[in-house]
Amino acid sequence: MISDCDYHSVTTWLAQCHRPMLLSHQRPDGDSLGAMAGMALALRKQGAEPAAVLYEPLPTQYGFLDSATKWYVWDDVREVLSEDCDAVVLLDTCSQSQLEPIAAFLGRAPRMLVIDHHATRDPIGTRDGDLRLFDDTASAASLIIAEWIRSAGLEFDEPLATALFLGIATDCGWFRFTNTDARTMRLAADLVEAGADASRIHSAIYQQEPPAKLRLIAHMLNHLELKADGKLAVMYLRSADFEETGADSGMTGEMVNEATRLAGTEATLLFTEEPDRTIRVNFRSKRQLDVSALASRFGGGGHARAAGARLRGDWENVVPRVIAETIEAL
């Protein structure tokens, strides 16, 4: 848990910002986007002019966040914003491997605030004038943002409640993952009371899928394999699968969870061949295996029950190695 003193330090630090740049990790999920939108809305209430920067356009299913803030794409604004901003607020990550597009900028960035709930932490935000706020007991980065907002004496309105509820609900698997605790549920209830429409948010994210994604899921499940006496489920997405179904790599979010419904499994792996020929691995576990520690062996990280890594190398070498180490860990 974060103390009131720590939240006060964040408030004091942010009070000195006028044009902060808000950043998060590549392939943004609901929590990273909710945290960015929530922080942007809160900072505007305090008189700042934040710029929320992504590495690609805002994903379609999160379009209801479009009005929360002005969303920029890094390649379009890197020269202007990197010179114009007076601070950087990095949300929902402290991992260099998730920040490759801005690696060069981080070394010369203005003072930085890092807010994260993952256990994987690189030496980002450790210079004089920087500030880091971590809580790996928090179910979502958006939960930390919500608690800071409350500590700063700001009120939740409908746009703010919507952004933060999105982040919390998606990172908790809509309140079914093991990181869902009483702290999370109490805050979620407060956000609903403040105007977050849980049904509308869920529908926008999960019930507006294009046919190509369902075809891609069918391909993935058709090649599902069970290993380690049924304790490990392994799924694969190759370049040819995307070409055949008309899907793209942006549609793969949360697809790893399809196999977690299987009885008897403890862990799930999803290997995805990316357009740049890297191999993305999503790790999931149910109760015992710490997949964050497992992912860290391959330069990745995350949570004990959900983690990821990006590896370079031949498919024929990378995939068997990851599978073998997972089986050994099991």
C-alpha cells in the first residue's frame, strides 16, 4: 500500500508541471490507456496541459476515451513534444523492453515520474529530480491513479470514473483474476457510483470484435497443444495465420486467456510471430507458477499470474526453448 505521504509527494511533484508528456508501454492495454486518460483528466483539473502519447493510433475498441484527452502518436510529434514538455509521467511500466520506441528520448527527457504496479523494474526515473511510485499489491496502475486523485482532493466525475474503471476492470479480467481484492472492489463501486457505466464499457471492448479476430482465434485454438501431462497449454500465431484470416497483430490482446478455461492446466503460453520477425510470448498461470520470474529469463516481466516477453531469433529455436523452461519451472 502507498502512504498518504507518498501520494502527497506526487501531488507536490506534479504541481510543478505545466506541459507534462504522458507515456506508457507499447501495445497499450486497458489499464495503460485508462491510467493515461485518468491522469490527463486530473492534470487538466489542476491547470496543466498534458499530452498523452502513444506509439500507434488509439485502438478502435477504446474509442470512447478519445474525448478524454488529445492523443498523439510518437512518430508524428517526437520532435515538437520532446522539446516542448517540461516533465514526463510514465505509467503502467518501468521496463526498458516495453519502451523501445522512446529509448533514445528517455536518456535526455526532462524530470520524470514513474507510476507502476509491476514487479519488473529497470533503473528508469532514478535521476535527481525524478520520482518513482510503486505498489505491486495494486491490481492496476489505474487503481494507484485513482487513489492519488482522491488523496489530492479531486472529485471523480463521469469521464474520470470511466477511464479509471476501464483500467481496473480490464487488468482484473473483469474482476475474475486473482489480483481482484476488496480494495479493488470498493474503488470500482465508487467509480460506478460516480458515473462509470460498466455494461457500456464491457460492450465497447469485448462485444464489437471484427470477424477477422474470431477467425484468428479459431486458427489459434485449432493448433492448441497440451504438454507436461496437461498442466501446460501452448498456442501459436504465425504470420501465415494473420494473412489467411485478414487479422493483424493488434487483435491479439487477451487471446492468451482463451486457454485458461481448460481444466487441469496451470500455465498457458501464446507465441505470436510479429511483423518485425520478433516473437512475442504471453505467459499466464492460475495459482502457483510465477510467470513474471519466468518471463524475466527472456528479458520480459509482468505479474506473477500474467507476464510477457519479446524475443529475437528463429522460431524453431526460440519456441522450444521457452516451452522447455516453462515445463522445467512447472
